[in-house]
Amino acid sequence: MPNSETNKKVVVVGAGFGGIAAALRARADGHDVTLLDRLSGLGG
């Protein structure tokens, strides 16, 4: 991915495998991440 500005606030909706992967990638890129899901557990 192209370089992007760090410390952006990112919201990922859905805590299935794809949402978790997106949240981990955004966090690894230096962003503040909030992961939301309608259920209390992770993994879809």
C-alpha cells in the first residue's frame, strides 16, 4: 500500500476475520483503531 499519514482514526465495522485483519493492518500502519461489531465476541 502507498505510504499514508499516521495517527488517523479508523473505525472498522465487523469483527469477523476480514474486519480483524483490517484492524490489525491499520494498527500496524500506525493508526488509532476502533473495532465495532453487533456481537460481543470476535471472529464472526
